[in-house]
Amino acid sequence: MTDLLAGRLREVLPDEAVITDPVRLRTYECDGLTYHRATPGVVVLPETAEQIAAVVRLCQEFRVPFVARGSGTGLSGGALPRSDGVLIVTSRMRRVLSIDLANRRAVVEPGVTNLAITEAVREAGYYYAPDPSSQQICSIGGNVAENSGGAHCLKYGFTVNHVLGLELVTPDGDIVELSEMDAGYDLLGAFIGSEGTLGIATKITVRLSRAPAAVTTMLAAFTTIEGGGRAVSAIIGAGIVPAAIEMMDALAIEAAEAAVRCEYPAGAGAVLVVELDGPEAEVDLQFAEVDRICREAGAFEIRVAASAEERAAIWKGRKSAFAAVGRISPAYIVQDGVVPRTALPEVLAGIDRLQEEFGIRVANVFHAGDGNLHPLVLFDDAVAGEGERAELVSGRILDLCIEYGGSITGEHGVGVDKSRYMPRMFTDEDLDTMQLVRCAFDVGNLSNPGKVFPTPRLCGEIPRVRKEPHPYEAELF
Amino acid sequence: MPHDALAGTGVTIRTADPSDAVAGVQPKWVALPESTEEVAALLRAAAEHDLAVTPVGGGTKLDWGPPPERCDLLIDLCCMNEILEHAAGDLVVRVQAGTTFESLNQQLSTENQELALDIPVPGTTVGGLLATALSGPRRFRYGTPRDLVIGITVVLADGTTAHSGGKVVKNVAGYDLGKLFTGSYGTLGIITEAAFRLHPLPPTRKWVTATYPTPEQNDSPADYATLIGALVTQLAASQAEPSAIELNWSAVSPGYTMSVLLEGTAAPSRAAAIQHAMTNLEISGIEASSGNNPALGLLSRPEITDNPPEWWGDLPDGGILMEIRVPPGSIGPVLRDVASASMSGHVLRGSAASGVLHLAVPDETHLTAIARLRDQVEGIGGRLVVVSGAGNGVDRWGTIGALDLMKRVKARFDPDRRLSPGRFVGGI
Ligand SMILES: Cc1cc2nc3c(=O)[nH]c(=O)nc-3n(C[C@H](O)[C@H](O)[C@H](O)COP(=O)(O)OP(=O)(O)OC[C@H]3O[C@@H](n4cnc5c(N)ncnc54)[C@H](O)[C@@H]3O)c2cc1C
């Protein structure tokens, strides 16, 4: 590619940090949502915020869109590149800049993986609380963009509750710091979860949490999903907030068994993984109560992890569930919806009806404590029409979530995948109001455009409106 | 006529009197809407006639922040005090913004639940606590309003009604306007409804309280504040998991009083662990002896009680009220700086482990000392904000990061600057 922009990018970045080779560009054509693909116009691998700012300013000058990418594990197509734009990849920004235990915080670059933060402080008895299942690979920058959660966010909250400050490159190419310390609007809170549409995070200050004194992990097996559901309601009703309550149905268990031999109790229609943590005395009391509740709700087997290895064994089936369904189905869609916890039984019954109506199997894995469902919609792409039917079922599940007062996404984000569902959850006025925020940050709509919002809306009073065709347009790509 | 337009909305309108003044500025009218639709109708009428509007909840904090540049209409949300939905099984509540925090928690307690914020000003409404982002001691464990709000309904300056979030705890669909509006002091729009994540009421609460001598009362004043800071850090890291660690120090009190809250079924045994830690400070390099710590000293030994000390969760009284925020491990330097400023009659109180303290001083004779203190606090990565009680010449906010972006947000939401103009940072 002999275009002007790539040439200009090479003026602000080292040569090898600007990728235009078509074969290498293909590596970046999708994120974890693999059925949306686009070859990026050009990929850059910056190492500093200043370099990112220079790239963004060039994008402004050339009026081309830019998309940030961390590790590309996103499941809503948020990092789907633009063939007419620049993909800014943070994989060379992987330094932990400082660890400050007295102030319980660490400052890291955006490409640092989620787990690397915990690994850096584990010996000192600390950890970084939000723990998406993808934590070994996903970047903290991606976590910030998606406001990622994890199994333990029931008790500890999401990324937004654990990020204390950010340095970002605004869509204008300015380097700005946002801090929880600042008086004024909570722009930090507004930025987190904005899916790369308000700029690029270049430095992140995270809170470090003290490791709990005791952790108890248990697995309870039920013959039916209703039994598991009853147990969840009763645990919450008893005023217990476990660190995590996860549920898997029979089909999800079957898949996990095939993939990782997790050896969950035979004949289980549902398993519940409950983790309690905190001061030892508190955990002991709560464990006794959860144990009693599960038995009353019909648990036929309860296993308690006696060691770190046994804990890992209990979690293994759950953590591998997404990939595991690949063993029992040629293709699948990972859905992410939320319902009020008390509506779980009705919604699961609704999903059953959809399975029958469309002849499509759905494996259910969910963060039961907060009503966050991850239905895995299984299909065979070799069978004509099955993919479309699966897509339909997947969409109908979101309708169910909305009908019961829930949300179309609990943690995977809207991205390109769900922008068309946004009007089902929000009115035009709601969406226009959200646009006001975007317009305040990104008047030219160049920062990850086409994501989150269903239709591009103009901001009005765009500076430097051009009447003539852009001088570079012809030769750009 | 503006008044006819306002009356035409069908909302109760009365003529304002001096008691309705917002930081000294008396509006012309007061409106008492009962629904989001009525607030929207009022704001549309106000937009047509270019009226400046200030929303008010309990009216408890109208003197916070500078006076508005203009204020024609006060929108009083006191009649919007309905609890719309308490989904106990989901640990979620939806309320109208005029509901007081006390009445909300009273209702929630019937299901053994609470909105886990401690609001220091009685009579505060839900809208008011969100607009001012108030929180108290338990921010250490549960966070602040922005961490617990899960959905919000707002009416913008032009009468547009918008929602974001919802009534489920986990939700990442769209931008989170709830966070943006929390702490916006009524300058972006009027909050009419909000949904919150709730917590179960803890079965048992215990407080452990001790008093430590101040530098003047101690033999080794040099590093004394450092020792207190180290104690706070150590308590914050305790695996007994306190919910709050509060400090109280007034110019006339005997010393620094530290009080630690434990919540949960096993609170008594955890309180005993904290009591031990408060007696025996063990920091590397500093020798501790059992029973009493010679380096730190104790004026009163840690005592476990079922009730908090009387100052718990209250803002200090005084002429000028300030909020100091520092990184949570930096309480020591703040104590040292406040001590060396020797502001007679001061009270310093707050969440030591969260790095959020309130300081009250009697009057403006301390303005120079306050300015110096602000420099020191900003020097360790903190902020000092003058909350109330200072004259108009006083710089309330200090250094503000990202002001340009904030102004751009304001310009988009309220381009004509009619919502509480001039009440916020940087003249917003
Ligand atoms: C097996 C598997 C399990 C998963 N489990 C969970 C889970 O439990 N919980 C959960 O929440 N998610 C989960 N995810 C989804 C995904 O891992 C998260 O969304 C993660 O935060 C994405 O991080 P990433 O670095 O891969 O981001 P990417 O996919 O590269 O990008 C995601 C979005 O972030 C933007 N972005 C990236 N970096 C920046 C930056 N520095 N500044 C601004 N924007 C940026 C991109 O533009 C894009 O919109 C899972 C994914 C997989 C594949």
C-alpha cells in the first residue's frame, strides 16, 4: 500500500510499528466475535501515549476512523476494524508502571493483561478484583472499554468500581487525565464502558484489593434447574452475598465433561458453584447456611474444595464452558443478557420454549447471583438455514430479557453485534442524550464509529466542515 | 408571560420568598411537580422563556457551591417522594428523586435491606445525594452513590426525558449517564428517578474506638502523623474486613480518635482482632510491645461497643467546611499539614482509610492557611474543595483536571446555560 497516510504514520512511529502488508493485516480482521470481519486499512503498534496521540491527530487530519484493540477477545465486535481506517493495537504497551501497596493501587499500561496485575501483587496478599473468564489474555484497556465483569463481580463489582484514574488520548488527539479525585463531572465513570467511542485509554490506575483470609468453594448438584434456582433465591434471601454463584445446565455440563473432564456429579440437571470469601469466622457461618439451603432445595451431592487444586477443579468446568460447547456442536453463538434474578425461572422456561419452537439447542451457563445469562445457542453451519434459526433464537432471548426488565448485555458490550437491539431497550430520546456525551468527546465521529449506537447521528456544528471533496480521498487506501 | 407558561403546565407554582434563596439568590417562582412528565413540562416552558432553573431536593445543601449566576425558577422535588418498586428478591429499588434517604431506608429495612450509604445531612433526598455525590463512613466497603446507582431518569434543559441503565445490577448497554449525573450539582439536567443496588442489613455491628495522642501530647512529634497513617493503612489491610475506619480530631479534643466498624454475623470476633491491632501497632522498623505501643501511645484503650461514637458519620460543624481527598495511604501527611497549619478551632473528621476527610474551621481568618494546605494536599496527589461557608472570592475547587472536556459536556447538555449556571467547577 503506497498511501499518504501510511507514510505519515511512519513519520511518527517506528517503521515496523506500521503494518500495511495484506497478509499481516488479516491477523486483525476480527475479535472474539468471529463472524464479523473486515481487513483494517492499516494497523499501528504504538508504544507510548504520545505516539497514540500523534496517530489520532493524523486520523483527524485525514478524517479517517480509528479503532482501538487490546487483545481482541471482545465478544461483541467492538474491536472490529474499519477497512477505511486505522487499527490502534496496544499489544506493545504491556508495562506495569508502578505498584503502590500503601495506597492500594497500581498504574499500568493498557495492554497489560488482567491477570498480570494480580500476579504482580499476589505475593504481597493483594489482587485485582474484576476477573473475566478471559483474564489470562484480555487487556486492561479492553476491560475499561467494556466495563468487564467476572464471576466475582456479584460481591465486588465491575471494572468501573475498581479503576481510580485514567490517562487517555481524546478523539482530538489530546492527552488528558481523569481521576476519581477530581472535582467535577465523573467523566471517568462515563468513559468506562464506552467501548472505545470516547477515546483511547493509555494508562490505567487500578485499585488493588486485599486478599480475603478464607475462601470456600463448593459445588452443589441438583436434578433439575429449578432446584438450583430455588437455592440461589434462598441464599440471597438469607442476606448472604457470596463472592460468586454460578450455574450450568445439563447441556453445558455435558459439554464441559467432553472438553475438560470436569467430573461433575453424574445425573446432574444443574450444578451450582458457590464461592464464599472473607474473614474465616464469617465464611464458616455462611458456609453452614448455604450448605443447609442447598440440601433443602434438593441438592443430591455437595462437594467442598479442600485445597487450591480442588477449587481449580470445581471452577474448571465453569471456566471452560464457552469453548467446551465446541465439542458438542459444530458452531455456536455466545449470548449475554441480563434479567432480574427473580425472573430467572420464567426466562429459562421461555428459552426452553424457544428451543422447541425452532429446533435449536441452547446450553445455559450463567452468573446466577446477578441474573446474567450466557445462553450458548448451538447450530450446525453445514445444515442450511440452521445458522439463521440460531440467530433468531439468540435475538428472541434478548427480547425475553427486555420483557422481564433486564438488559441486552451484562458484560460483553454492545459493539457491532447488538447495536440494532439498542432501540428495543432505549427510546430515541435516551439514545440522543447518550449521543450528547459522544459529541462532547468526539465531534467528528471518528473514534470507533458504528459501534454501540444503531444509526450514526451527527453532532451538529462540526468544525471545519468541508464542501470540496477531501484532497486525500482518492489516494488514501 | 413566563408565569402563564409555567402555570399552563398544570403544576403547582408559587411566588418565591427569601427563604427559597439559592446561596443568596432568590428565584421568582417555585414549582412543585409530582412526576417526571411534569418536570419535563416545566423545563419546556422554562426553555421557551429563557428561564434559569435550579432543582432542589431537601434543600439541605443549597448553600453548598457558589451562588447561581441567575435563577428564575426553583423546581422543588419534595412532592416526588414515592418508592416506585422495591424488588427485595433482586436487591433493587426504584424511587422518585424527592424521597428522603431516611424514609427510603426505613422502607427497605422492613425487608432487612438497605441502601448502603451513610448520608451525613438529615433530610437529604435521593436526588440531592446523587447530585452532590454524598457518602459517609462505609464508602470504604460499599463505595459512593455512583457505585450503587444502576439506573437513572433525567430531564434535560430542553425538556427531553432520558433514561440510562435500568433495574438490573449488571448492565453495560449504552453510556452510563447515572455516573455522569452523580455529582453534577444540577448543572446537566434534573434527576427525577433512580434505581439502586441494595445490600442485606448486617445482622450485627460492632465499633472499636480508641484515642491516640496528638503530636503535642506525644514525646516523638516528628514522625507521629506517620505512625497514625501507618495504623490506618494496617487496619485497612486487615483481613477482619472493616466496613469503615473513621478518624475524628478537633482542636479541643484530647487526641485523634479512631473508630472502626465491623459488620456481619461474626462481627464480635472480628472486632476483637481489630482491637488487638489497634493496641499493638506492628510496622516494620517500629518496635511494638504487647499491651501498649510506646511509639504510638494510647490515651484510651480500644473499646468495643454496639453503638458508634456520637460524631460518627456527621460532617464537622464550623464556619467553613472543606473536603480533602488524598490517596488512602496518605493520611499521615494530611494530619501533619493540618497540625502545622495550627488553625484554631478546627475539626478534622472522616474516612481515613478511603482518604476522604472533612475539615471545618471557624472563619475566613484561616484563608491563607487553607490555601497553603491546598498546595500541600495537591502536592501528594490530592484535592481540597471548599464545600460551604466561604465568601464568593474564595477559590472553591482548586486544580481541576479535564476541565475542557467538562465544559464541552455542559455545552452539549445545556447549551444556553440555564441549569444552575455558575454553580459548578470552572464556572460551569
Ligand atoms: C473465552 C472468553 C471468556 C470471556 N469472559 C468474560 C467474562 O467473564 N466477563 C467479561 O466481562 N467479558 C468476558 N469476555 C469478553 C472479553 O474478554 C472482554 O470484553 C475483555 O474486556 C476484552 O478485552 P480485550 O483486550 O480483548 O479487548 P478487545 O477485544 O481488543 O477490545 C474490546 C473493546 O475495547 C476497545 N478497546 C481496547 N483497548 C482499548 C483502550 N486502550 N482504550 C479504549 N478502548 C479500547 C476496543 O475498541 C473494543 O471496542 C470473554 C471473552 C472470551 C473470549
